[in-house]
Amino acid sequence: MNTPRVPTLLASLRPALVLFLLLSVLTGFLYPLLVTGVAQLLFPARAAGSIVTRDGHAVGSRLIGQSFSDPKYFWGRPSATTPQPYNGTASTGSNLGPLNPALLDAIKPRVAALRAADPGNGAPVPIDLVTASASGLDPEISLAAANYQAPRVARARGLAPERVQALIAQHAEGTLLGVLGEPRVNVLELNLALDALK
């Protein structure tokens, strides 16, 4: 009479190890390689980071904001990343709740800086100029935020306000699929267009 054989430990672990190695190769190597290849083929600029160039030199990314503080430039949303602003490696949730006193403490100096840069502007400050986005890296501002800054930029550059307003309208992007989000403008691209004006 044959007694049932007790499987060895190795025989029990072999299917798990084979499956682990197979899935590691599939999901850790082949799938990312396939997705990257398809992205490079169909969307080469986006897959490469949406780099913005000027005179053959990279000046930034269309996807990550930059810090502008000169009055002759449009300013973007505040960045919540540290130790430097718009640090892509430090992006994390940065929104404070509306009842959090730290939110008001962060907003007050930002409003003061905007008012100091343009003392004659009595219009209400758009909220996106004084609050950070969820990632802290937002490269865009609302059209209201751009129009709020237009008089300051026009004055600092010696341009007619109508010319700056036309430039904002020219670089405005609509809502996603006509319903999601709000019209906006990419700050880096708008500032580069300002520098290109003759």
C-alpha cells in the first residue's frame, strides 16, 4: 500500500516563485516599455515632458510652473513645494481647508505682494493668485488672474493695455471637452510671448 507523499517545501513554493518572476517581467519591464514606446510614437512632445524651448534652449516645461516675481511678467499660482518653488520632486497635497487658520496666514502676504506690485489696482484679487494648487506645481492661471495682472504688466513694459489683453486672449485655452475646468492661460508661454513682442 502506497502512502501519500508529502510535498516538499520547494515544490510548494515553485509555482509562486514562477508566477512572481513572470508578473515582475510583464508588469515591471514589458508593460512599461510598451506604454513608453506607444507614448513616444503617438505623443512625442508630451512623452518627453512637454519641454518649452526658446532659441534652441530648454526654458521650462509646459506642465510645471515657474517662479516669476518681476512686475513685467505675469505671476503664476503660488507654489507649495519646498525647499524651492515648483520643485517637481517635492510635489504633494498642499491644500489647506477653508477653516484652517494657516490658509489665511498664507494668503495675507500674497495679497499684500500683489497690491504692492500694483498699488492702483483696486479690483478683487483672483483666488488662484493667492492659493497653491493641489500639487503646488500648476503652470496655469485663470483668465481672471491674467486680466487682473494685465495693467501692471502693460505699465512695466510700456505697452498699451489692449495689446497685453490681446496677447492673453491669443494664448487662452478653453475648457476640457467644453465642460471641464475653466478657461486658462499657461504662464510660461504667455511670458515668453511677452518677451517676443517688438
